[in-house]
Amino acid sequence: MTTSTTRTDLTRTVDSYRARRGEIRLVEVPPLRYLAVDGHGDPNSAPEYATALGVLYPVAYALKFASRDRLGRDYVVPPLEGLWSAEDLTAFTTRRDKSAWDWTMMLMTPGWLTDEHVAAARAAVVARKPALPVQLVRVDLLDEGLCAQTLRVGSFEDEGPVLADLHHRFVPEHGLELTGRHHEIYLSDPRRTAPDRLRTILRQPVRRAHEGS
């Protein structure tokens, strides 16, 4: 067994994990692998949201420790991310109807870890905590490609105007169309950070308008 002396910060190796407040920019996001759990409803009150986080993190840390102890490659567990969607986009931008939201909560995993490593991590978690529904955790390869994104500093409740500006001004002004699901990357821990200081990357996959014709 070998021991790594340094920990890789995966978010520092990918340009699309950099964003500035008040600036919307276009980025090319490479294909990335995630541990993922799906759900529906208000994240502040839906029991399945708490369940999703309660199973994602144990699997993620079991995977990290296995990588460190067995492969000699340690890394920082990346920040929580979420894909969000609704039949009516105004549920995000104006009405903020959280009960209508579908979501996928995610934690990025290094490319050197395989599905077999993830299966072993699930098994390790079950051995310690048999009641945890680790079967909810799957591995996703997310290939978003071209995206528009910005850094939002402030409460999650105040994101609506920023998203409306991205959707209704930036995207059409640059000859783009919305494609995939709204994506958020939570750079701050809301348990330890005041709401007005929360840092969140807001990302929207897009395509050139002529590509959709």
C-alpha cells in the first residue's frame, strides 16, 4: 500500500469551476463523472432531499478513503452540485415554486476511479450503516459542453433575477438557446455561511441557435 502526500483539488483542475460575480461568461465544460441521486420537491422540506445528501456523502467519502489507502491518490471531496428542472422555467426565475422542482444532487469523482471502485464504496457504507439506501447513488457521466455561467453571492432565495437575466438577456443577445438542465455548484457550506455570503456558480448549458435548426 502506498500513501499520497498531497491531495488533489479536482475543482482547481477544471476551468469551468471558476466564475466571477457580476460576469456571465461562456465556458466549455468537459465530460465529468459524478455520484448522483435524483429527487423532487422543495429542498428545504422534501424528506427525499435530506435522504439524498445523507447517502451521497458517505459513499463519496468511502470512495475518497479507498482511493487514498489503496491507490495512493488522495483528493478533496468536491463541493455539492445540483441539476434543477421544472416543466415551467418560471418556477425558477419568477414564481420560485420549489414544490415543482426536479433535482439531481451530485458530487464529482476523479476520472481514475471506476464503477467497480464505486460499487466497493457502496458496499463499505452498507457494512457500516445497513439502513442507508446506497442503491439510490448512481454514477453519471455529464457532458454539458458549451455553458453560460456566473458566480452568485447571496441567498439562494435571491437567485431569480440573475437567472432571468441569463435566460432572457444574455442567451438571446449572444445568439444562443437553452439546452440542458440548470446547474448549481455550491462553493459555500450553508451550515457555516451567512445567507448573504453564500457563493454559488450558476450554470446553464446552451447551444448556438443555428445548431438547433
